[in-house]
Amino acid sequence: MSFEIKIPSVGESITSGLLSTWHKADGDAVAAGDLLLTLDTDKVSSEIQAEGAGVLKIRVPAGSDVKIGEVVGTIEEAGAAAKSAPATPAPKEAKAKAPAKEDPPASAPAKAEKRSAKVEAPEKTDVAPSASVTESGRLVSPKVPDVVQSGPQASTPAAAVSPAATDERVTRKRLSPLRRKIAQQLVMAQHTAAILTTFNEADMSAVMRLRSEMQESFTKEHGIKLGFMSFFIKAAVSALKAVPSVNGRMEGDDFVQNHYFDIGVAVGTERGLMVPVVRDADAKSFAEIERDLVDYAAKAREGKIKLEELQGGVFTVSNGGIYGSLLSTPILNPPQSGILGMHKIQERPMAEKGQVVIRPMMYLALSYDHRVVDGKEAVTFLVRVKECIEQPARLLLGL
């Protein structure tokens, strides 16, 4: 009995993927539940496990595009594999013994002379150069030596090209399905939406002071650290409530207004950018949001994030500051109408009550779809975010 390894369905809109890695080699023994392969799609990476125990037989190599439902290998029961194993070397043994059987026994010199004559006769005969004679004295068609000769001839140019290949100044590789999807989404956003970006800056002193004072108690109480992202998610929710048009999207000639607050958070991984969604961020505490963020970050790095965890966001927050970005213009995540860009916290001289003081400042950027959001609404939205960050008590009091 054998088990077929089929590519499972990982989402309604996903019809194919890339078989990126086999975690077991062909012929390896596997147990039920063992990790077999990793499937990369344009949205998520999925790990496929063995349904039963046996010996793995790979049909489709790593790096191949596969369709949902395609059989990429089988798992044969250990007993069946063991029975079939001796059958493979049998022909080799037969071939090895064949010449020994042809050797003439000592008691039959007549046969030996007869066999020798068969071999030597063609050598004395005028044979065309394109023909050849086997060890048993059989004349072989010219096609056979042609094929044999083509081997070294074909390998010679390859050997000559190899050094040049190592000296190439570029490396070409195929984009992963996720990378291809990201590229399509970004180009689509630029072509379909009227993207405009407005900027502001926020004094991070109050948030940094509150975070420093409460970090120990927060960590002790919840077992997780208090970061800056939870403040900005809460601030974004407050701004979305104040400016509802940002919490909407275009669908053809219709405007769809959302009345929920599922906030996407951009997470950078080796495979590309992912945007997991914090559900009902308006109803969650700071600790719940931080816990969601840590879980999503771990899943994204390990490639275990689920498709449903990436869908349904109404607004996105992206933090380029962790990479050192001072200022940028984020691109919309379709079909959303707004995205907030956070940046590096940098001490700068600021004028305050007629005096120059040093403050930890952060540039904020809001990119929005001008078809849905007017300039006045965009500025109002960003000012509300700034107020919530500079006066974090607003977030606790719902102001």
C-alpha cells in the first residue's frame, strides 16, 4: 500500500505554488507527521506533512511549479519497499555474471576456438569505419557509436563554458510566488489608486517616558514587553473613528464604508513583506495587541502564518524606522485607502516656548487614495495620530 503526496488547497484563490523544499530525500524512511515539503504560494508558505509511514519516492523535484491537487510523490509502506528492493540489483548481478558464463570451460577447447574465431573474423574483414564490433562478435549499427561519441563531444563545449559562468557579474533567479504577488500588488496600487502622501512629525517624549516607567510592571503582569507599535495602532483606530472616510474603499463606482477596525501591520521577512491583521484592534488592550504582534512576527519568520491571518484589513501601519528609515512615502495595500508610515526616532532641536530644546522626534507619513479621502481629511487624520502619540492619556481615556 502506498500514500500519494498531493498538493493541498491553501486558499480559495490559490491554484498553484512553488515546491520550494523537500525536507526528506528520495528513498528516506518517513514516519507519520514528519515534515515532507514546503509549498510557497503568492500569499503564504505551507508545510506538508506525511500522512503515513514508509519510504519516500519523489516524483517532482524541488524548485518546480505545481498545481493544487497534483501528486508530487508517494510514500510506500516499508514492507513493500523492502520486497521490491532486491529486484533492482538483480539485473546488475546478471550482467556481472554473464561474461563468466561465456568463458569456455577447460574441457571444451573446441568451443573456445570457435568463439575466438567469431571475435577475430570481423577484425580481418574490411568493415566500414562507421561500424563497430562488440565483444561477442556482433556487428553494431552506426547509430550506436554515434551516440556514444556524442557524449564527450557535448561535454567539451560545456567544460569550456563553465569558467565563463563562474565569472559572470550577475546572478539570475526566478522570483518566488510571494515576490511576484507583491510586485503585482504594488504596481496595481500605483495604477488604480490616486495615491497622495501627507507628512507630519510627532514628539515621542511622552510615549517613551510612559513606556520606560511602566515597562517592568507591564512585562511582569503580561509576560511581554510594551512596544511602540501598540500605541500607533491605538492612535490609528482613534483617527479612523474621527475620519471615517479613511476606513473605506472603492469598489467600482461604489464606496464601501467599514465599521470595524482590523489593522494590518507590515512585517518584513526573508521571503518578502507580509501584512498580518490585528482583529478588532479597537476592543483589544495594549497587552493583547502586543501579544498578537509577537505571535505574527514569529509565524511570519517561520513561514507558518495562515492565509486568513493576512486577509480583511481596513488600514495598515508600517514601521520603516526599525531599519533606519528617516522618511518615506508608503504605498497603499489594496483595496485599502490608507497606510501610516512610522520612521526612525531621532533627536532634533525644536523650538518650544521661545527656546530651543532637544526632543526625540519621529516623522509620520500618511499615504491615501485621493479618490476616497480629501486632503483636509488626510491632514485631520494625521494630526489626530500626532495628538494621541504626544498625549498618550488620550488613548486611555478615549479622547
